[in-house]
Amino acid sequence: MIKTMIVEDEKPAREEIKYLINQEKDFKVLFEAGDGKKALEILNKNQVDLLFLDIKIPGISGMEIARILKEKKNSPYIVFTTAYDEYAVEAFQLAAVDYLLKPISDQRFKESLIKIKKEIKQNNNINQQLENLFASIRPDKRDKSLNKIAVMEKDYYLMLDFKDIYYFSTREKKVWAHCHKNSYMTGFQLKELERMLPEQFFRIHKSYIVNLKHIKAVIPWFKGKYQVLMEDYSEHKIPVSRSKVDQINKLLNLK
């Protein structure tokens, strides 16, 4: 099921788009918004696969919403719906799947949905192939002397040097490698990484493995626990599990 959201300031237009989407069994409209601010509030709290986005809406424009989403991981596919054709070039520069000019005919809308399904299926197949390939390589057979790890970047592998990785975290059942500014999805579980990684990496929490060499500060927290402040661009704070406090004290020469 393709989870869909409609952002359109005119209710009749929203209802028409919703009606056309509901004619296709593979799509389900979960959210609607009539202005840019409300749309971003919903998108920041929920994951959707597909966004039908009007360009000229109250508050934050559709184009600005698209620019914001482009910088995020797992951003939805976007179909612009508008009465203005002058934004088409910029729309496709923002990787829009389609650009529908109002009034939208039923046939044109149906063609757009077919195109969307095809693109989503193609990208899902690529991601699945990458994941299967990662899974087929057993961690105990990897060359630890390589000092690199393969991560997913669009449709190819990017080789990250261990020293450039600040920490690993889990999100939505996936493990991400975080560098100074960028984050990349891996094909591993944290347990696998614990066996692969060199000694400077430590499982500090059930959801995090950190590179001890990239810890900027240790912050005392409540009830004798800590948070570690990483040296990455956003200075991410990571909690230390209570069971790991004594080990961190020894590893970082705190006590």
C-alpha cells in the first residue's frame, strides 16, 4: 500500500484528487493539509510514500516544502499539482515524479499513478537487491584489515573508512552510519557491527555504537548516567546505558 498525502488549499480540489486516488487499490490517502505549515507538521511526525503537492498554498509554498524534504532521508515521492507551468523545470530539479497542470483530466491522473507505481517498484527492487547482497556476505568472512565498510548511496556502494564514521544508530529497523555531516544506510545489524568494527568502536546503548575517538565531551546525566556529545556537525547527544557506565569510565579514563 502506497501511503499518500494531499496538500491543497482548496477543499474541492483535495476531494477530487482523493477520489481519483481511491480508484486505485495500491494507494491509500492517510493525510490531508490545506496550508504549508500544517503539511510540514504532519510530515515531520509521519512517514508517507507519496505527496501530491500544490505549489501556491498559504504559508510555506509547495516548492519550499519540496526543498526541505529533499534534504531529509526517506523523503516521499512528490507529484506537483498546479495551475502554473512556469515552475516545471524547478520541480523536476527537485526530483519530482510528475507535474500535473490543472485542470487535471482523469486519464492524465491515471497515467501519473501508473508512472508512480512503476518508479516505486523499481527503486524498491534496487534497494532489496542491495540488502540481499549485504545479507549474503557473512560478517565473520569479512576482511577486518580493510578498515572500510560498504554503505548504500542511491544505486551504488560507497566505501566509508572506519575513522570517518562517528557513530552507528538504529532507525526504523535499519542501521545508519553517521559521518561528520552525512548519514548512510547500512546492510548490517548492530550485533554484526560489534564483531566487525575495530576497538575504538563501543556499543554504548542498545541503539548506538560510537567511535570513542569522536567523542567531544561526556555530560553527567540523572542518576549517575551519562550522555556523550559527538564531534559531528550537529553535535549529537547519545545516552549511555546504565549497564555501560563503568566500562565508559574505564575506556575514557573518567574515574
